[in-house]
Amino acid sequence: MKKLLIIPIVLITLFFTGCWDVVEINERIFVTAVGLDLNKDPNLEGEYLLTYVYPNVGNIKDGTSQKESKFIKMTVVQTPFQGSRQLMTRLDKPLYFKHMKVIVIGEELFKDSGKMKEFFDGVGRDPRMNRKIKIVVAEGNAEDVLSTKTEEELVIGGYLNSMLQSHKAAARFTNQTFSNMMKEFDFSNASMAPRAVPKKEEFKLSGAAVLKDYKLVGWLGEVENSLIALTKGEVVSEIFTTTYKDTLVSYVITDTFPKKVVNVDKEDINVDINIYTEGYIQEYKYQTDTSTFDEEFLKTVEKRLEKNIERQLKEIIAKLQKDYKADVLGIGEHICKFEPKLWKEVKDDWENVFPNLNININAKVKVRRTGLTR
Amino acid sequence: MEKNDRVSNIQLQALIITSNIGAGILALPSSVANAMDNAGWIGIVLGGLAILPFVYIMNKLAEMYRGKIFYDYGKDIVGNTVFKIFSLIYLGYFLIVIALVVRIFGEVIKVFLLENTPLEVIMFTMLLTTSYIARSSIEGISRMALVILPILAITTLVFVLVSLPTLDFTNLLPIARVSLKDIYHGTKIVFFSYIGFEIILIALAYIEDSGKALKSSFLGIFYTTLIYLISFFVTLSQFGIHELKKQIWPSLSIMREIDLPGFFIENIDGLLMAAWVLAVFTTMGPMMYTGGVILSSLFNTKKHDFFVLAIVPIIYAIATIPESLTEIYTNMDLIVRYLSIFTLALGPMILLIVSLLKRGEKT
């Protein structure tokens, strides 16, 4: 009798199980990138223009089919998170954001701090989005960046993502994740994000957007960005040049060790940023009598590089302090962590304290190798 | 209750750890950070220490009435009628705590995993599953704790390992800046995260080596503290203090911070969720068991198992009362706190004092 009971139990477990939430993987649309812009078309109601990019999954399977490798959908909505609902009227499958990699935000939209705060709050709340989503600010429209045709990678979201991840040119733009950006805003109300510049057939990532109070206040160029990356120790490989006897000498930085020292004398807060870099000589001049194996040559080159870095950084910092008033160097964060007493005094007034800091740059350059020739 | 079932000391330890760690660990890092900022770890350590005297009292009582459970020897101490009131308070406390835990469980599962599944179904299936283990003996529950503990330990380890690459330990700084008032508030919050260890009121009666019972209980609390500390440090160094304060369930949200290489293998929140479901199960199981035991002691029955199924609908009804997550974390949590002051601290303390006085009279 007891053995007979097993049969109904087995049947029940087989037929009475179910799942409300099951959505098969081929029934989902994996959005890889989203672009946000202000809507400029007066005929359409809504403030945001959203661009969704997702791969043509069928195409990935077939390999070399001639079909479009990605789809781009655009919609105009009142709030960014309405976008995916709005698109349900035009798509057969639900959008799925768990594997979203990049958010591109248009320049005009990022100038509205209120809207950005709302949007970032929404991202923070959504349990389905990864907090390591990369944020990119587009010069012009995010739409243009995302609709660029790319050859190499199948999907633009993936393409942009691998661009951001590659460290070879990392100093020209610096990767920024949502979670890190929020952290920087929390500490000093200022942050940076890489800039994407759309061109006709392509787009490039170069420089950075300077953000303050969730608002775009200005841009930094490629070189400026690499110098700021230097103070943060984020440079993996970057060339700096100087002249020696009227010849350009290129120096490749392979390692940076920045250190911030804060001390207070009387009223002033002094911040010393000590940058120690190591690297090798990439090019000099080929001549029978020139040699890089020369104590005097190396010393002079090192000195000049140091001077160069210090001078350029000073200009940038002056710009940050006076024009942008944005502490993207992470000085506030540093003080908060290592000088908590001082931070307690200045944190409420950090907006006004930062422009008046005495920031000194001390660069130390070491040429460790000179390549294969003398 | 069979006479021959015994709880070994290592099982007791596992039982304490798994009963303690449940729904509380999700919110603990952020609630403690809200009270004490970066110095929250001090609160966690102090909270663990503050629990120890009460663990000692419970052990002392068990020692004086060896072989009997709290809900039986209580009658001998303060008399049948008075202890009935005690028992009712304890029963009410357990019902509300289980209801709170299962409601939080339902809310979390709904947010992170099963969006469309009705909350009621999530809660009811969990309650039914738990009632299965609650119907077995204390020995069965202890064995289950010992089986599940390694799973929890390994998951904690994996959770630390996968988040290591993105941890920024400078977020821990400044590590010990806190005022005395904040320490008081923080410790108070942490104290209630140790709710669950009161299973020893029953388990101690069945302990194998009663000489080492106190040591095992203390060790159980110690390991709980350790796991709380790990979760605090990892979430803090991952989120940074400002973001941590904003999170409702930092220990689970942390899975959104993890960025493993590759396009599709990230988002491993399922792993952590699975372990957490077990942790909730091992918190609710012993509590539901205790509820059954209290009822069987009230009605003087030999078995407790039929009471377990009877309380499931009551728990379910209580769990559906709060209207929103905010209400759960303000009102319901508050009721549990007030009740737990009695059940964890006052109740055992009163019994100990009365029984000591009685002994004094006799000699």
C-alpha cells in the first residue's frame, strides 16, 4: 500500500510544479547599451529620447549572415524607465537589462542636474541592473554614438564595452562605473566620465567630462585626462615627451605611484601630490654619436619630464579649481579617509574650500630602460 | 519527544550559528552603518559581547534543571499559572518573529528572483517547507543545522573571494571614529540581530556533554559575530559609507557590484540567494519547532508536531498584516524588539532570580 503511494507523489511533483516567472533565454532581448538624450522633436511628447541597442541573437548563431548584427530602437518617453514599457508596443519580446554594459548620456541631458539625479536614483534602485555599468558622456547626442556602424564586434554595446575595458590607451580616457561615480559624488560632489565623440563613420573615446553636482560643467582633453590619471595611478601605458638638444624624446610610463599628503598650517590646507613614475625611452634620435647610455642625458631628460608634468598638471588643477570648482582629483575623499578630523571641519563647505587649497605637484620620473639600442 | 535524542556540542554550535543568521544579516551592515558610520564593526563586536551574559543565564538555568526544557522547568519555578502567561508571551514572540522573517524572505525573493510570483505563494510554500523540519525532533533540527552550516560557510567564502577584485579597503577608513552615544545606538541595533539563539532554551536540555555546553554556546555566538563582521567589512569596502547607508539589503545588493570577466557569467546572485534561503530556513525551523513545543507544554501533550501545522496559518496571517516594506522595517521590527527584550533578557533573568531565591530558602 505504501509503495503505491509513491506513484501519486511522483506524479504530483512532475505535474504540479511550475514557475510564474519563467522567461526562456530566447524569449528575452538582452539590451547591451542604452543611450539617453533630451528629446528635441517638438512633435513627440516626452522629455527623453532613449536609444536601446541589442544584438541580433539569431545572427550570432548563424555566424556570417548578411543581416544586421544589432538592432537599435528609439523611443521618446517621460521618464527613462518608461522606455522599456513603451517599446513593448513595438517589440515581441521583453527587454532584459541584467547584462547591460554601458549607459551613454547625451551632453544636453547631462547639463540638467535634477534629471540626472532622478535617473541615477532609478539605476541604483533597480535590482536587475549591475552597479558596475559603465557611464559614458557623449559630446552631442548619445544616439549618434550608439548608432555608429562597427565592423569588429557584433554589437555596439559590446564594442563600446571592450573599448572601455582595454587598458592600452587607458590614459586617454578613464573608465568610469556607475558605482564608482556615485561614490565620488557622495564624497566630493564631483566626478569624471569618459567622453565619446561621434564622427561620421565612427566615434572615439577621448578625454573626460567634468561633472559637478550631477551636472556636466566642462570637458578635459586627452592629454589633460592622462595627466589626471597620473595623479590617480591609473596610467598603464602612456607616452610623455620632452626635448633634449632640440630632439623630441618620448618616454613611456609603465608604472605610477601617486601619493597625497595633506597638512594644515595656520589657515591654509596644503595638499602635496607626489607622483612617482617609472618607464622607458621609446624614441630619441638615431645618430652615430648620440647615446642614451649617458648619465647626464638621463638626468636631464628626467628633470625636464618632471618639470613638464608639474607645469601641465598645475594648469589643469588651476582650471579645475577656478573654472570648474570640481574636485575630480579625489582630494575630498582622501581627506575624509585619512584626515577625518579635518574633513569634519571642511566637509560642509567643501565647495568653497576646494578652490582655495594649495595644491603642489611633485613629480619624480625614473627612466629604467632605454629599449634595445644605446 | 523521544528520550534518547541528544544534541552533540558541535551540533549545538551549528544550531546557534544557523539560527542567528537569517533575515537580519541582510539589513545589518546598513543599519549599523547608519548608526555608527565606519565604526560599525565596534557595534557588532559589542553586540556580540552584550549577548553573552544572557547566554550564560540560559546555560545556568539549564544546569540547575538538567534534562528539562525551559518551558517545562519554568512551571516548577514560578508556578503553573504565572508561567502560562510567560509561555503565551514567548509564543506570541515566536509567531511574530517567524512572520517577520518569512515576510522579509518573501519581499527579498520577490525583488531579486521571482518578480511575478505572488508574495503569498512565496511565503506559504516557505512556511510549509519549514513546518516539515519543525515537526521533527530537536535532534533532527540540530543535524540539519550541522549539514547546512558548511554550505553557508563556503558561500560566505565564495562571496568574499568574488568580490575581492573590486573591494576598496580604503573605504573602511576612518576605522574607529565614533562617539559614545553612537556606540550605544549601534550596539542596540546589533543586539537584535542575534535573535534566534534562544533555541538553546530547549537544546541545552538534550546536550550530550553538559560540561562544555557553555563553551559551545559562546563559540556559536562568536562565529556569528565573525560572519557579521565579514559581511560588514565586505559591504563597506565595496559600497563606501554613503552608498552603504542607502542600501536596504547591502549583503544581497553587493552581488550587483560584482564584475566578473565575460559577457554572460556575471550576475551570480543566484548562488548567494540559494545560500540565504537555507539560512532563513534554519532560522525559521527551530523557531517554529519552539512554537510547537510551547503549545504542547501548555496543553500537556506528549507530542508537539500537530501544533506546528496549526500555527502555520496564524504565522501566515500575521505576516500579511504589514502593508509595505517600510512598515515591516519600522512597526513590525519594533514589536519584535520589545518582545525580545522580555524573551531574551527579562524572562530568563526573572526565572533565574526566583529559582536562586527558592534554593536559598530551602537550605
